[in-house]
Amino acid sequence: MSGRIVIDLFSTLDGVVQGPGGPEEDVEGGFAYGGWQAPLLDDAVGEQVMAGMSEMDALLLGRKTYDIFAGYWPTQDERDTDVARTFNRIPKYVVSRGAPRLDWEGSTLVGPDLTAEVAALRERHASVHVVGSAELARTLVARRLFDVLNLWVYPVVLGPGKRLFPDDGPSLGLRLLQPPVSGGVAVLLRYGPGEEVRTGDMTTDDRP
């Protein structure tokens, strides 16, 4: 049985997934709202994140997210945080157009054929998580190279910023895998790939 590709993203209500963690996380395009998630604490988010942490056995990361993680998690005391213990232990696979230095132990640069690489990761691991990595996540979703999309939606609207679903598409049908979960602030929407987008007419019986 092949493994799963699980995408974990924090999103604003208007779909921005850029820089949730801190002011300098991702300032590309002059993004001025880095750290927008920090004031919006929700215990349910932490519980769901840790539940996912318990079953992940590999990370698939974009270059920017990898650099942030590699500069932080190896310096953390693993006795104090399950996240550091997990991230430092499991293999890290990095998608990059260049040839970056990958000094974090257990890190590997994947090849240019993303479809083939994802297929190989499915055979090698049970649960590969894509954390952050907005541009990589966008590509995986557009190509349907994922099994679960965990989308934590927060009650804030930013306007500018990178989005998982850009205005120029592609169109995509998703399937809700379970009822939404919320601790009173964010809402976790867990999706899988769905059918192709269809249209109909609500004023007739010609409905999809």
C-alpha cells in the first residue's frame, strides 16, 4: 500500500498562505503582514498539528521553508518539544530549482521530475507532510499530487499575498474528508482530491 502526501497550510479567510509565522518568514512581493497567525491562538490547532506529527515519517519542503526550518529546529532542545524531535529525526526532502546546501541532517534534494519523485516517496514512506511551502503546495494541489489537504482557515482578511488557489487557476474539485474542526478561532477543513469541476443550472433540473 502506497503512502500519503499530506499538505498542512494556514490560510486567511481570503486565501493568503504567505508568512503566517513571523515578520521575516516570507517578504517576497513586499508582503507586510508576516506573522498574521501569531495573535490568533487556538488550542484545537495545536492538538490537530500534534496528531499529524505523531504519524508523519518524512517532510517534503520547498526551499524557503527548508531554510527557515533548518536554521531553527536543529538548535532546539529535543527534550522540550516533540516538533524538534520529530523534524530532526525524520528524512527531509527538498524541492528547489537550484543546488542549495542541505546541512540539516537527513536532508535530500529531490530531482526535477516532481511527479516521479512524489511516486517514489509514496513507496518509501507512509505519511509525507508538506508543511508551509506555499509554492510547492500550490503545484502539488494543481497537479493532484496529494492525498490530504489540511487547511486551517483563520478569521482575518489581508488582501495581498501568495494564495494556494491563484486567480488564473487551474480549476479543481475537492472532496471534504471529515466535518470541520474548530477550537473557536480557526477552522480546520480537511480535503482530498475530488472530481473535475462541473456546471449546471439551479433554475432547472439540469443539476450536476
